[in-house]
Amino acid sequence: MKPAAATALADRVSKRSGQPWQAVVSHAIGDYSYKESYAFLWRESAVTNDGGTTVYLDPGNRFAREPLSSRFTVQVDGKPLSLTIGTVYIVYGDNKSDHTAEIGELDTYWQWLGDTFGGERIMLGKFNMPPTDSSWREFDVMAQPAITHGASTLGAHGYANLYDNIWTDGTLPITDQGIARYPEWLGLDHAKARARLHRSRGC
């Protein structure tokens, strides 16, 4: 909700790690009065941002928060790999139909990523629906979720669901995947991690 928070985070991580990090941030996106920004954050020694950062034009106004995409080059076994990443925040709404309607549009967005940028694609974000739900039936013939078991969202009393995920077309050279239990990395119990998350929603 505060775009400057992402660049401030990149500065903090750079100072803490001793390595330069960068961020690119979208303008505030959303319907009506509630708007948020998307951001990509990367370590310069491992990733290069190749530009082309674009907010999806969203023909027909299907998304409450249109996805953001950007093109990167990453090093895999010493060789460069071009990668387009799209980030999505599916609206939760009042009923299941509110978020399944947006999920039903992801196949069009995925195809647009391929037609516009070419090369390998990743789509990540908060989808507000587990990857096993029937609303994915058209999209899951094009891509597969990285995480299929467990819970990835920091809920009120633990990890609550598998709404946060990453989707790929299955051709990327990924050797491992998992759920980042960042409160444990930071030495925080669940209550403190949840409280900090709510205080820092500006990111």
C-alpha cells in the first residue's frame, strides 16, 4: 500500500547482506478506493532485470488488481536463463465466485506472457484458492503449482492454507522447492511474526 516500502526493503537487505539488491515497484493498482502496489526484489549478483516491467492491460477489466510482469536473466549452472515473472494477487471478495472468476482469467494472462515476452515463464502470488480447486481446471493444463501439499499462508493460528504459490510450465530446471518458514529464520514465534506482518502491510 506504500510503494516506497519496497525500495526501502531493498536498501535494508543490501546493508544487512553486504550485497546490492534492487527493487522495481508498480503504481498503486486496484478498483475503487482500495489499491496496492506490486514489487519485484532481486539480488544483483544472481539476477539481472532486463526491463519490460508492465502492468497487464486487462482487456475487459477482469482483474481488480491487474498483474505485474517483468523480464529477468538468472544464472543456472553458470549459464544465463531468460525468465519472465508475473505476480498476481487474486481478489478475495465476499464469495468464492469472486476469486474463482479471476482465476478463470489466468490462462489468458499466461498466454499473454508467452506471446509478449517469450521464453520461460513463472507466475507467483496470492491466489486465494488452493491449487486442487476445480477453478484451476483450464489453467492446470498449461502450468503446474510448485507446492501441492502443506500450507503456505501465515494465518491467525498457524499456516492456514495453500493460497500462496508459484506456477511454472514444468520445463524450468528447478531442483528443489518448499515453503519458506521465515518466522523460524528470524527467531520469531507465530504471534510475533503475525503482528509484524500486519504492522508492515505497507510492503
